[in-house]
Amino acid sequence: MHATAPEPHSKTVPEHVDPDSGARRAVPTLTAGAASASREEVLAALNELLEAERAGARVTMETARDIPPSELATLVHDIHKDEVRWCSMLMRTIKALEGTSSSATGAFWGKAMAIPDVEQRLSFLNRGQAWVVRRLQALIPRVHEAQIRADLVTMLEAHTKNIERVEARTSGEQGAERD
């Protein structure tokens, strides 16, 4: 699953440089057939994503406390840093749109923390990451502000990478069990 492919109603034009890596990134742009989201719709979507990211940040922070230093701990810590990064970006973007950031934490946090097994919790976390990917895929083609689109594309790519990292770890463990 590669979630970075442009939507059918968009084309890609290089117009963004990632501030962290310096890499140039192709950002989908709207064409005449795509319906732009209103400011209110964008703000609602960003706040929904913010609540989900805040939940993910809490899940990963609390999960990291439950596991000893290991490759798994490094992976969980990396995902936590990403979740915090996206919370910050979403709050900045909401503020730039003159909106008010939600202070709520998504219900995902409580559901995830009710799963005592760390491996099962990570699998659940991956499903949450996939939910964010789907939300971003639906939102990005409707956002016409270039910088917001670029930030959301970067967020989409990071979530896709994290999903792949967790899946690769799970696949590697299952292969080792069969040997």
C-alpha cells in the first residue's frame, strides 16, 4: 500500500521543500474537477486529526514506558516523536487559519491502552495510523492552500512509513516463529 499516489482529480507539481530533510516533494494540486473544502471543513478535519494524533502520542508514550530498551522501544519512540510533530503542525495550521485547536484526546487512546499485550496494542496502533492515512487521502485533494497541502502530504508519508515499519517488524517475527 503506497498512499502517496495522487488522487484522480489532482496532478503533482514540485512546490515544497521538507524543512526537516531538505528534500523536494511533489505536492498534489487541485484541478477543476476537485471540490475545495471550506475553511470550516478544513478546520474540522484538522481538529479531528489533532485529537487522533494526540491519542497516538499518548499511546506511544505510555507504551514506551512499558517496554525495556530494544528495537521495539526505538520503533515506539520514533512513532511517538512523529505523533508529537504532527500535533504541533496541526495546531500551528489551525492557528494560521484563525481557528481554535481542540484540547480533546481521541477515544482511540483509551481503547488502545485497554489492550494489555504490547504486540496487540501495536497492531491496533497501526490500524489507527491507517485511519489517519485514509482521512488524509480524502482531505488533501480538497485543500487548496499549498503549504497546508504540503504539510499534510508529509504527514501522510510519515504515517505510511510508520505503518510499513510496524508491518515489517510483525512479518519478521512471524517468519522467525516459523523457522
